Amino acid sequence: MSRHVPITIRQDGQPARGLRRDWSASAALAGFVAVVVSYSGPVLVVLEAARAGGLSPELTSSWLWAVSVGSGVTCALMSLWTRQPVMVAWSIPGAALLITSLGSYSFSDAVGAYVVTGVLGLVLGVTGLIGRMLAAVPKPITAAVLAGVLFPFAIKVAAAVVENPWVAGALVLGYLLGRRFFPRYAVFAALGLGVLTALVRGRIEPVALDLSLTQPVLTVPTFSWEAIAGISIPLLIVTAAGQNAPGLAMMHTAGYAARDRLLLGASGVASVAFAPFGSHALNLAAVTAGIATSPESHPDLGRRYVAGISCGVFYVLFGLFADTLVAAFAAIPPGMITALAGVALLGALQGSFFDSMHPGRHQPAVIEAALITLVVTVSGIAPYGIVSPFWGMLAGIGSYAILRRPAAAATR
């Protein structure tokens, strides 16, 4: 009797060759750079929230462990399962929200609120509500949201070069030379030349590193309506609007048929599982997804999933040594990290700008609506604690509803 062997199909429709044959240095590096970018900026928001909330060093380290290991496990498993570069990270606007609210509640009540947020996010994800809402928005508008999210990273490169011309300037030069002679390794060239210059110039400070493993602390959640109202609901809104929606849009823009129910469901499960250790919310990432899904990761769309697996592995490793890595990153010149993030996201930014300026099957008025979306998103406004990508998308949808002509009039 014949035996049928299941064949995994890659994103480009070809049979998958297996992780060993799909592995590439450029994709693995893209995953590493994504983790470096996450730890160089977003992790500082978590540290500030922990400080403002009066958390002990043990609880702070547990928080970093939870968001790192939770993100890493989800990244690696989902990327391997779907053969897509699935990037999961902790909610940056959610951590910013906690800077002002965490200290108002007991930590066990806050953990209970995190669990509620994870459960609600899981329900919204597996029911497909977020995916259906995103699919209903014209592509130029979602692309403009992504461009607005990525644009601040790009414009900071110039300031970084002015403030730190040798290190940041060398990093940018390395990127340009890489793009000219070996495009797949442009980010690697940028990182290498930047680190070499920083070492020569003495800009990397020596630090005493303690290589002991971070010990997670289990907090039994308690539940209060005050914490649910003050943390869960705002955290759910800013995570869905500011992270999950742009994260899905980034994957679609890059050419991946992202399975929103699976991916959002997985991040919801991870959020619930790691909440007792301090993780506030895990979600699809947009900024780091721009690094992993770019052509610099790998020219073959079906082999970029290696970047997601690589990102997951480095997240877990960094999380196991959270205290050590935070100290190590503090020794790196800030201008270098800023420039690295900016140049690594140029490809994704270019694609977002292109898609926002092409109407496709929509009326030309959608271009103006996309421009309005971009302006509002870049503004950084956050009324009611809801981040600007949500308001940018809302402004674009509303503008297009007003600007678009009735179907009969549009065909005249």
C-alpha cells in the first residue's frame, strides 16, 4: 500500500526544501538585527515602566525574561510552522501606557489585567475580527500607516550622523557600500563597519558582565475591575491598533498571505502563558517585521522565514541573560543603534511609500486619503492613550469615505 507523505508548500508555491537547505547567513543576520533593534529601544520603555511602577529588580528582570522568551518561542514556532517570517514582540505602546498607570494598582492586579488582555486578544484573533477589519481597509491606507510607523526611524539617521559622525557615519557608509556591491549583506556591512569604527574610536565602553541566568518570578494573578478598566481595555486597544494591525499589514505588503487567526491566536496564547511572569502583552511586530521581510533578508520570499526563526532563537538567548544583555547594550553608542535601525528599515519604508501612492483597484482619491493617513500617523498623537497608527488609519478611512465618488459618477 502506498504511503502519502505530506509536502510543505513554501510561500512562493514551491515545495519547502527544509530548514537546513533554506538557511542563509543574510536571513539569520536579519533576525539578529531585529533583536538588536528591539533591545536598543523598546526594552527601555519596559525598564521605564518598571521604574515608574516601583517594581523590584527581581520583578523587572522577570518582566524582561517573560517578554523575551515569550516572543522568541512564538517567533520560532510560528515561522517554522507557516514558512513565513513571523515576528512577535512585546507591545511598545502598551509598555508606554503602563508608565503612567502601573503604579496605581498592586502588581498581582496588574498581572490579572495582563491575563484578561491576553484572553481578549486571543478571542479577537481566533474569530478573525482583526483580520477582517484590516482586509476591509484599502491597501494604500494600510501601507501609509506602515510608512508612518517606519518613517521616524529613517529620519533619525541624519541626526545620529550629525551627533556621532564617525560611528553612525561609518555605519551608513557601510550600508551604502553593501547595497552597491553585495545587497543581501548590506546590513551586515553596516553593522560591521559601525562596530569596528566604534572600537577604534573608543566609543564602546567596557562593562563587567555577570553571565548568570535570569530567574523568572511567578506572580499569582488577582483580578479587580479597577485594574481591568484601567489597564486591560486601554492595553488591548493600543496593542491591536498600534502593533497587531500594522504587523499584519506589514506581512501582507511584503507579499505574505498571513493567517491572521493562527498568528494572533498564537500571540494571545503566549500573552496569557507569560503574563504571570510579568509579560504585559505579546503581539505581531511591525518595525522588526520590516527587517525580516525585506529583500535584504533573502531575495527568495519563501526563504525569509529563517529570519523569524533566527529572531526567536536570539530572543530566547537574550531573555535567559536579560540583565547581562541590558548592561551590554547600554555600552553601545546610541547613535549607532539609531542609525542601524534606520538603514535596516529603508527597504520596508520604500515598499510602504510605493504601495501608498498606487491606488490599485481603488479610486485615485485613495492616494490623498493615504497621504492624510501618513501625516496623522507620523504626528505621534495619542489622545485617550491610543497611539497614532490607530488615528491615522481612522483618518484615512474617514477621508476616503468623503473623497471617493459614487461608483456611477466615478465611471463617467
